[in-house]
Amino acid sequence: MGDPKEAVKEFLRDKKYQEILNLAGENRKMVRLLRSILYDEEPIIRWRAVTLLGRLAVEKPGWIKNEVSRLLWTLNDESGSIGRAAPETIGEIARNNIRLAEDAVKVVIQYLKDPETCRSPNRNIDILTGVLWAIGRVGNRRPSLVTKVIPVIESFLVDPEPSVRGHAAWCLGQIGVKSAKEGLERLIHDEARFLLYEDDELQEQAVGMISGRALRLIGN
């Protein structure tokens, strides 16, 4: 076999998650390899690595346990890293196995209020939208964990950046936030587009379409 990393990336392109698990066998080095792929230049490869790490939180929790703290560290300025895909990965791990990442995901959630990463003028849009995505994934199953930041998420519905508005709308729909209905209704005709990862696919979506879907999820 050639380069294992290239083989894994090809499997991720084809959504062949089980083949990657078969390739790993009982070798936990696969987790380190997947973590390195979180920095890949190909977005769909990064996202599907997030999905697989979340799956491993259920199937191989012992492999993932120590990775959570490493991922959280990459969000720290002192780490010298940009923390690419760290919020999303922590969120996906917490969604699938809360015992592995409850404390870490609480830290990620609070990043919404952090002036150095998610608030103007110094914010990092990639980190911000990653945090919103993580909150949506966790809040869909455990809404009580994200209650305190709901007003902050709602405030992003009027953000000038389409990706931020769109992710905020998607997030609120996933959580089922009834207080967000008025803000979401204002976005129904918003034709600005952004990239959203859902159901193993990264696709361009209209903010208005996602807002309408969020309203349907929230219901009456």
C-alpha cells in the first residue's frame, strides 16, 4: 500500500468511512492521521474527517479521549495554531459521546463571547462559523447545554457576513429556538449564499432557504 494518508483522504472523498476503520484495525495512530487531515486544503476532506472523528467517539472512545484536550489547545493563542476545524470536531465528538467532551464543548460554546476569536473587530470568521456549527450539532441533542448563549446566536442573524447569518439560522433551527422566529422571518428573502456542511456534503445554500427550513423545524 502507498501513503496511508493519501489512502485515507481518497476514502474520505468517497465517504468510505468503514474502509478507513478497517484500515486502522487496532492502530490508534489513525486518530493522529485524521487530526492532521483537519488542516488539509480540501474542505470536504476536512469536514468528513470531522464526521469520522465523531464516529470514533462512539466506536473507539479510548482513542478519542486524549484528542479532545489537544483540539481545545489549538484554539488557544499560545498553541501557535489556527485551530482549524477544532470547534466542529469537539462539537461532533460531544454530540456522539458527551462523556468524552462535555467540559471541552462548554468551553467552545463560550467562545461565541470571546473578543479575540468570535467578536468584532478581531474575529476569525472560520472559527466563528465553526463554533456555531458545533453548537447546532450539540444543541440538537442537548439543548440545555447551549441555553445561555441563545441570545448571542440570535444576534448573529443580522451579521453583515452571509456565512455567519446562515450558520446562526441553521444553528437556531437545529436547537429549536422559538424566540428566534421573528429574526428568522426577516431573513426569508435573503438570497446571499454560504457553504454549509450537512449530511456528509458541503453545499452552497441561500441564507433565506436555511432560515425558512429553521422556521419549519421550530414549528409553532
